[in-house]
Amino acid sequence: MKKIVVLTGAGMSAESGIRTFRDSNGLWEEHDVMEVASIEGWHKNPGLILRFYNERRKQMYSCEPNKGHMLLAGLENDYDVEIITQNVDNLHERAGSSKVLHLHGELTKARSSINPSLVYLLGDQEIKIGDKCEKGSQLRPCIVWFGEEVPAINEAIKIVESAEILCIIGTSLNVYPAAGLLHYAPSGCPIYLIDPNPPSGISRKIEVIAKGAGEGVAELIKRVKHK
Ligand code: APR
């Protein structure tokens, strides 16, 4: 089976009702990213951060995978599909995708604030001040914040290097190292980009599908069938 690697961002979940970050009315219009999504913010006001992620976790469970998520999961019948997502929601998994790598963490998990390898399944539970890991430290969201390393980036690079087709869906390509992954695609690998408002200035040859994720993935499937 041909190997399709899919790199998704917040736009992938927009049609499920989950806000993106940098569109108008995006999450970063309402919150100071350094207060709610940085390690400095955690040290300054952990309660605010716990509330921010508890709200996003609750909202995630009120949303459903959209047509784009479902079509990507169905693609596994005909292709070897690996998804690398910047998203922290579990919509790819709930749609049935079996290989999903979260670059920026997962809302469904908590982790120790002193040992990142101590990870705990949260499901739809909240994290509160006073919730401790087995070593007695405060639990925190299992999210990669600004100012922190992206532990899965080398694994992600290897996956992109093995792609026979690469598809980028719903990311403004603003945040590195995730935004640099496309440059690891092999030279002959066709690259598609699905986004109603596609980011510009990409130096690789890219086939743009200027549609939302649902219609865009349907179009992608038509185009790759003839590749
Ligand atoms: N379908 C596809 N793409 C869409 C849709 C849609 N229905 N609606 C919006 N988009 C596109 C926007 O045009 C934009 O290019 O999704 C992209 C969203 O960009 P961002 O809001 O910047 O989200 P993302 O690129 O995922 O942000 C990367 O930044 O804040 C950090 O850690 C956070 O993972 C996040 C990272």
C-alpha cells in the first residue's frame, strides 16, 4: 500500500466546532498565549492554565469528528496512512484513524510537572490544583507549551521522510518545528495542501486545494486515486 502522511492543524477540527488559534475569532484573540500556553505562564498561574485546558477538554468531548476526519480514517482501507497532528483533541482517533502522532500533546492526558515520562490517562476528567503524580508533584496538562521541546519531532521527521504522498491540512504553518516538517518529504513526493485560506510563501512545489477539510479531503482522494 502507498504511504500517505498527513500533517494536520487546528483547521482540521474547525468543522467540528473547535476554534482555531489564528483565524479571526481564534483562541489567541481571547487569551494571551504566554499566559495560558507557556511554561512561564504555568509557573506564574497554574490555576488559570488548568482552567483553560479543563474548558478545552470539556468542549472537545461535546464535539464530534467531522467529514474530513472520517474520510482520512477511511483512507486506511487503500493506503498506509500516518497522521502527524499539532492538535491536542482526540477527533482523529474517535474517527477511527489508527496511527496518530500528537506533536503538541493531548487533552485526554495529564502528566507529572517534574517528570514528563509520568503520563496519566484523564479521559474527560479535570485537573485541579492539588492533584498529584505518584512522585507527589502537581499534575499538569500533557501539552507541549511554548518554550518547551517537542519530544516527538524526530519521530515525526522519520515519518515524513517515508512519505510517498504528503498532505497538509488546516495549519497556518506558523509554529516550528512542526511547520518545517514538509521540507523532509522526499524530493519526488507530491505535496497537497488543504486550506480555505492557504498560507503563502512555501518554497516546495505544492498542490493547493483551497477548501475546508471535509470537501478538501474528498477532493484529495479523487486526485491521489490517479497518482
Ligand atoms: N478546513 C481547513 N483549514 C481551515 C479551516 C477548515 N474548515 N478553517 C480554517 N482553516 C485553516 C486556516 O486558514 C489556518 O491556515 O486552519 C489554519 C489554522 O491555523 P492556526 O489557527 O494557526 O492553527 P495551527 O496552524 O494548527 O497552529 C499551530 O500553534 O498555538 C499553537 O500549539 C498551537 O498547535 C498549535 C500551533
